[in-house]
Amino acid sequence: MEANDIPFAMGLTASEGWSDIPSDFEALLGYSPNAVFVAERSKEKLGMVSAVSYGAFGFIGCLIVQKERRNRGIGTELTRYAADHLERLGNERIFLDAVQEAIPLYERLGFRRVCYSMRFRGCVQCRPDSRIRPIHDDDISSVLALDMRVFGADRSYFLRHSLDNYRNTCRVATQDGRIMGYCLATQTQKVLRIGPLVVDSGADTAECLIRGVTCEEGPVRASVGVLERNSEAIALYRNIGLQETTPSVRMIRGGPVPERVCGEEFGIGSPARG
Ligand SMILES: CC(C)(COP(=O)(O)OP(=O)(O)OC[C@H]1O[C@@H](n2cnc3c(N)ncnc32)[C@H](O)[C@@H]1OP(=O)(O)O)[C@@H](O)C(=O)NCCC(=O)NCCS
């Protein structure tokens, strides 16, 4: 994909009601010119897929085929192309978040189910908290180090992209001067998209971050995704009144499934980037 394909990509995501914004694709293309592929025939654009390589593991996402071109094998070909590409780059594990209807397509290509990738949406009552503050330049190395430890790979390019473009909705939680967690969020037309949300310790820090992520006080419409295995996060989101929307299924090709690490991801970055 090239920058001039972004309107095509936005047309596809809009037709599916997804919440992507142009900056999501700019970030992917800035990360690697091979992070998104477009299927074309006789100059007609048919569909797209993203392939984000972190080295040891990667993510496939943004799989959409033009409605009138579906059920002719294009989605399968795009996914196979993206997976082969990630494997050639050395990624031993490839993850994706699948909608229910697409699971057979992925299973045919060797992906297996790991767990649900839950989605929550609703109004968060925002309020200031003495432990929560905006992210300063001096914090960035600690934020990146925490993220690397919890996520297990270097996604600093994407974190810096969010920090550069959406700093006013980025927060850290601190205690005695130490960074206990961070939250990045992107304001889209409809919703404040939260993620990544990563904490060193516990749901309490995550709740403070999610309530302190904007300068506004009062209700803010927000969305967040989290893996099913983080039961603390799921309990938190239910408690604060977010509604569960249709979950995706986290799938993997290659293996093994990584174990939980110390610290937790309370919000995934995005399905396409992990
Ligand atoms: C998923 C999608 C890219 C498949 O593209 P395609 O070119 O039709 O795919 P193929 O012809 O290679 O394979 C067809 C498979 O797509 C899947 N599929 C069918 N309808 C689907 C739908 N509404 N949504 C998602 N996947 C679907 C099924 O697995 C189907 O296989 P089956 O007929 O054996 O069940 C296309 O349906 C699409 O763009 N859907 C909307 C966006 C989306 O849901 N993307 C997947 C996110 S995980």
C-alpha cells in the first residue's frame, strides 16, 4: 500500500463500520512500506490486509475485500500472502483477531483459536486523580520500557506515533515518582479509542488511568479491547458500566502461545498492531 491508497482503505473500513482513521494507516505505512498490502487486478483495487512484524511475532489485520468481489478466494490469498511475508521475516508466531464469520478462512490457513478478544464500549465517568498526569518527554523511555516488558516486543514506533499526534489523550500513572502504568487514546469522531493501556500492577491503576485519560470531567464515550485471559480487566470494565460488544477471537499460527508476564495489558493497542 502507498499513501495514495489510504482513501481506498478508509472506504473499506467505513463500509464495515470500523473505527479506523487515516492516521492508523499513516502509522502502519510509516512503520514499514510492507505493513499493508492491496490486492489489485487490472488496476482495480479489490481488498487489503495488514502485516505488522515485530521480529519474533507479528500481527495480521485490516482484512477486507470489496463486497462485490467476495467469495472468490481473494481474502484467503491476501491472508496467505501476509502470513508468508511475516514468516519470511522470521516471525515464529502470527496473531490476529478474527470475527466469528472469518474463523473458517483462518483455520484453513493453519490459525488456531487462543481466546476471545473482548470489546467494551460505553460512557466512562472521567475524573482527575493525583496519581494520573499527562506524559512528559522525560517519561517516554520508562513508558517504552514498561510496554516492552509487558507486550514482549518493541512497538515503540507506534507508541511514539500516538504520543506525537494525540499527546492530549495520553496519561501515565505514577507512585513515588515511579511509572506504574500508561494509557494512550485516540479521539475519533464517535468514540475515544483507548489502547494500549498497560499497568505494572492491578486494576486500580488501570481504572485511574481510564478515568483520567482526558481533561474532561464527566462522561466520555470510550471503547477498549482486551484479551479474555485478563479477568481483572473484564471485571473492571463491567464494574464501571461499559457494555460488552461482539468479541473477536484471538488466533495464532506457529507457537507456542506466550505465557502471562509480570504486568498486564488492560487494553490492546489495536487488532492490527497488537
Ligand atoms: C473476510 C473477507 C475478507 C473474506 O474475503 P473473501 O474474498 O470473500 O474470502 P474467500 O473467498 O477467500 O473465503 C471465503 C471465506 O470468508 C469467510 N466469510 C464469509 N463471509 C464472511 C463475513 N461476512 N465476514 C467475515 N468473513 C466471512 C468465510 O470463512 C468464507 O469461507 P466459507 O465460505 O468456507 O465459510 C470478506 O468477507 C470481508 O471483507 N468481510 C468483511 C470484513 C471482515 O469481516 N474481515 C475479517 C476481519 S477478521
